[in-house]
Amino acid sequence: MDRILVINPNSTEAVTRGIDEACAPLRMPGGPGIECVTLAEGPPGVETQQHADGVIAPLLALVRARASDCAAFVIACYSDPGLHSIREATPKPVLGIAECGILTALTLGQRFGVIAILRKSIPRHLRYIGALGVADRLAGELPVGLGVTELSDQARTFGRMVEVGKSLRDGHGADVLVMGCAGMARYRKPLQDEIGIPVVEPTQAAVAMAIGRVRLNWAGANA
């Protein structure tokens, strides 16, 4: 059976469990298997450019080790670390959750807002949005002010996400939101219900695209 490997590049198992739960609606009879794994060599959270750069080598090693039994790979970190290096290393589809989350948001609204974890993450994200050529569709990006390991505090995290989401909606004109960290996965549906506009969980967006790529036998440009 075809298998999609979803890799959490940080070493926090709670984040991987949340990602796995978020993938549950995408598991279906006859569809590709979806396996979520943790990069043991990663930091507790990918929160800086150095963190993002530092996980590229172990990500490459993991993808190469699993190349024979996986049909596609998803890098489940909103920095998309190593995305282009990994695409060079395998002919299999490789999807990054930031790219897929943003592209999905563009189909759901005119101006998207991003909920980041930390303020220091925002310049890194803005560089990427600029590289994708979609900066004119960005309404804004605001942080919840919590690190990856703090996102497991559900009441605190959800309260901050609602506050930030409403600010992006009302103050910045966002009509769709993207969750800017895979560790936020469990909060997507409650947040969407609370603020009343579409909320994209980027790992779900990437895995949904990966399923289509596998079923249609689409490889990347580097294949």
C-alpha cells in the first residue's frame, strides 16, 4: 500500500501526536497510509532560522532511509526546512506545510492572515511568503507569544489564538487564517467555529495535496 510519511522536524512527541490526530479525517479505505514520525535529532521546537537550518541534514537522512517504502513525504514544520534540498534527494513528491497551507488559503479567501507562535518567527515567515510571490495577498501575521512546547496548555493557547485570530480578521482584514505551526493542529476546528472564517491547518493541507499527488502519480519537477 502507498504510504505518506509525515515528518515532525522537532523532537516534541506531543506535537507529533497532534499532527497524527489532525490527519485522521484524511485516512480512508483504499487511500494511501499516513504515518507520522518525530525527528529525534530535532530541537524541542523549530523556532529560529538556526533551528530550521539545523534539521536539514537529519531530515535528508530520514527521507533517504525511507525512500523505498514511502510514496510521498510531508515536512510538518511551518518553516518548510530543507524542502528544496529534499526534493533534490528523491523523485517522490515532497510537500512543505507552509507552502501548502498558504496555497490552500488562497483558494478560500482573498487575504490570508497567519497565526505565528513567536514574534521572532515572523521575519522568517515573511521572507518565505515573499519568495512564494504572494505577499500582496497577506493581510498580516501576529504571534500568540507561546513556544512550541507551551502549545499543549490548551486553555491558554486557545484563548490567545482566538484573540489573535479576531485581530487578524477585524483589524487586518483577513478572511481566511493559516495556523503558523504544526503544534496548533488540534485547535483548527474550534478556532474556525469561534471566529467564523476558514482556518487552514497546514499539515492537513499538505497531506491532502500529497494524497492527490500519490493517487494521480504526479512527481515533482526534480523527478
